[in-house]
Amino acid sequence: MSGERKPLPFAVTFAAGAIAGISEILTFYPLDVVKTRMQLATGKTSMGLVGSFQTIIREEGFGRLYRGLVPPLLMEAPKRATKFAANDFWGKTFKKMAGEDTMTQNLSIVTGCSAGATESFVVVPFELVKIRLQDKSSTFAGPLDVVRQIVRNNGLLGLYAGMEATLWRHVWWNGGYFGSIHQVKALMPKTESQSGELFNNFLSGSIGGFIGTAINTPFDVVKSRIQGTAKVPGVTPKYNWTYPALATIFREEGPAALYKGFVPKVLRLAPGGGVLLLVVEFASDVFRKALGPPYI
């Protein structure tokens, strides 16, 4: 493919990100349910991945592994589209500011962090509803019931509970993901075939997903704790701001607690990151061929 091809229009980048996001979540959603359950469990001991799966299926039925699926499905299209569109926007902006013609490792990290911060504003309400539905003690009838009760009890701004923690979660994941993808791709041998290019994208995306997950899991644990606890008027929540909450969990439950849910999370986001990048690149290639020159 020529390096001179014209960048795809925003609408096309948006569509490719949406297709990729929906593909990823339909494939890996049960792992997200298990991850949330493990993160919401307080104390120094918790069930492992297999034990959590077995307990949910035995006590609540197989269908519980897909409870709360609607909010992520509604979220994934704008979330993933925003992620890649923002990454494209910030990448061009930072390259121009730095006077660079090509993306460097440092620019990739800064770009990823900025894209993550942008993305977080889109996902917070959906994440909040999802967490409330995934909780074992949840008695909500469905997504709309969650929204109604939150708005009634806390107002519209109640839908943005955990905004600060979500921002940090996405900043660190995107920084690790996009930053490492750039480095991994630079180290991989060049390939002339489309299948080889797709494999490279899957492998680099999987490595990026693993690194992003390793960096951001403590922030995800805090986000789940903040969003999983309903606010009581006049009572200061135990988990409120990100970094103090990290210190509280570390002190009360030990350092391992900051990585609760890491295994199901990385099992989802490492291959999920590969699937995400693979589908984005594949969809983008299809769109390029459909649009023809100068996009090919």
C-alpha cells in the first residue's frame, strides 16, 4: 500500500471503530462480568477465574454472564469510534506541534493518553449502568430502571459518578495500548501479504492490550468500587477519589487487591485488543477499496 494515500474521512474512521468495538464485546463479554464481580468483592481473599464462572453459573444461571450487555453494546460504537477518531485527531495535532512528519514512541503515548481522556467522557454513564447490573446483589429490572433510579436519587449528574476514576483508567490504558503498538509494529518484520499484515495487527494489538491492562487494572478496580456503591445523602463514600481509594485498598486488602479481576480482564483485553485492531484495519481496508483512489 502506498504511503501517500489520503487519510480516511472521519465518518469512515467512526464506522470502522464501531464495527470493531461491537465485534470485540460480543466475543468477550462474560469475562467482563466475572472481572467486575471479582473487583467488587472486598477482603483479602477472592475466587479465581474458574471459581467465579462456576459460582455464577451454578447460583444464578448461564444467562447471568450476559447481564448488563445492553449498555456496553450501546456504548461500544461511540466509545471505540471516539477512541480511534480522537487518536487520529490528537496524533495529527501533536505531530504538528512537535514538528514531526511521522509518529514517534513518545508522541504515541501522549496521543493515546489524550484519546483515552477524550473517550472517558463518552463511556461513564454506560459503565455506571453496566456495573450496577453486573453486581451480584443487583435488583434492577434493566438498564432503564438503573437510569431512572439514579436520576431520581442523584439527578442527571449522578450518571457521571466515577468520572474521575474512569478518566484515569482510560488515560493509562490507551497510553499503554497505543504506545506499545507503535513500538511492537516497528520491531516486527515487514510483510507484503494481507494475511501477514492482519497477523501483525492482531499480535501487536494483543501485546498492546496486555500492557494497557497491566498498567490500568488498579484504576479499574477503583472505578468499579466507586460506581458499584450507591451514594447515600450526607454520607461520605468510602471510595470517592481515585488515588486516595488506591491507598485505602492497598492498606486494607494488600497490593494484590489492586489487581483483582486482572486475569479475566487481560484474557478479554489482550486478545480483544488484537481483535479490535484487526477488525479496524480490515474494515478500514474494505472502506478504502470501496472509496477508491486516493484512499487506497
